[in-house]
Amino acid sequence: MNVNRRLFGILSSLTSVAVAQSARGAMPIEGTAGPLFIATWPFGLPACKQSLVSLKAGGSVLDAVEQGIRVAEADTEVDSVGVGGIPNANGVVQLDACIMDGTNQKAGAVAALEDYPHPISVARKVMERTKHVFVVGQGAKDFAAQQGFEKQDLLTPQQREKWKQWLKENGKEVPKGSHDTISLLGIDAERRIAGGCSTSGLAYKLHGRVGDSPLIGGGLYVDGEVGAAGATGIGENILRYCGTFLICELMRQGKTPTEACIGAIERIARGDRKKPADLSVNFVALDKQGRWGAAGTDESFVAAVVTNQEAKIIKPEIVR
């Protein structure tokens, strides 16, 4: 996905958007905890705006997170989430998602889900209607059917043609910038926190490959006593370090959300013995006080923040 093109379009159409130069030390609006929603990438902005609408309509912060992510999942212009997502090497769109409620640390997740466009909602049903946390593959598909979710062909004609061209050219190299997961975090006025993460995964991935996005502590972690963190990037580089869990623990130790995101990136770089620029790991976070933050290694990485007072795209601190 061309992030710059998408960002230009959003900024051109939304007059209320302000672009911040840095997320370091960002504070809650007027000293309140919420409502506040933060998400990865430009398409996180309409998602967060829908989250705020849902919350104001009387939904819980968990409802708001789910409804916001569903916006990205339904947008065929977003080629890394939901309908229109880039398929795997076999030409099959397999979706991953997780959701987490900070009030009781409950979570649900699905991975390698085929034929159902809203894995975030299926993940919530796993959390609320089963004794389990994680359901995958055919089991996730069967569960979605049992819960009454509507099936849909997820592979658009445009993505089918691109996949065929990829096979024709080499069928090996993975396009750069093809992992723009949506991670969306929210906190309400009562300081209740929830989060969700959804993706179609790495472009042309191995059939059945699962990255960090549906893994609790990998692509998402929510701690009702501390805060929440969400990730996007190359999942293998995030899940091996429990990246979002690490961020929450750093916030527990007193770091701001941005400081915690930077700390996690530095820890991953040390462990991999690589420069941060070679990792493609990016994070958003918020804490119990309603402070938000973000940091990443990809120059193109941006995040979206929505409150009662403003809706904006922010350029996080880039760690190189």
C-alpha cells in the first residue's frame, strides 16, 4: 500500500486534521483520561473516528474498538486488512485478529481465518462465548459459521491480478511495505481500556503463516492497571520479543508511552544485533493517565489520534 498517497488523501479530505511532528511526551487533552483512541497508519483515522462515535452512542470502549477496526476491515482500499487484503502465496486471503479487555484481562483471537471479513468480531466471540483465547484455521472458520457470521469472498479482482503477476515475475520476493496492520487502542472517561489488532498479514506469505497481530503480547497487549500497546511491521521481529507486553511493562516502570515504545524498539535491535532501521517494527501506546505515544523504525510510519477535541495524523519518533 502506498502510505504517502493514502495520507495525502486523508489530509486533503479532513479539514479538522492536524499533523503533529512528534509523539514524545504527548499528554491527555485538558488533563482527562479519555475518551481517546489511537491507531496505526492513516486508515486508522476513520477507524478511530468511528470508535468515538460508537462510544458516544453508548457503547463500551470494547465496543468502540471493535467497531472502529471493522471500518478498516471493510475498506477495500486498505490492502493489508480485511476485504481486499493481499493474499498468501496460494492466492488465499487469510485474516488474523485479536481483541483484549483491560477490565478483566480477557482476550480472544483468531488466525488464518478464511472467508469471513471481520476477524475482530470473530475474535470477540471467542473471548466472550468460549473458554478459549485462540482459535485458528478451519476451526476458526467453523466457529465463525456457528456464530452466524456472513461469508464473503475476500480476494478482490485487483488483488487476484496482482497475485498472478507476482507468481509470473518470481513468486518469491515479498513486496516492501506490505504489512500495514491496524492496531487500535482506546480509553474512556472512566479510564477503562481496550484494544484490538487486525491484519491480512505479510503479502504472499506461506500458507498458514501467522505473524504477531493475533498474538496476545505480540501485536497487542492491554493491561487495565497500566495501559495498552499495539504493533505493526514485520511480525516475526515483534512476536519474538513479546513487543507490546514489553511496552506495557516499561510503562508500569514509569516510562511514558513514547519512551516505552522506543525502549521496546531498542531492546529488539539489541537482541537481533541489527540497526533499528533494518527491523520494520512500529508501535502505538497509551497509558492509564490518558497519555498517548508512538515510535517506529519505518520512515513511512504514522499514527492517528482522535479525542473529543481533535482528530489528527501524527508523525511519531522514528528510531534509526
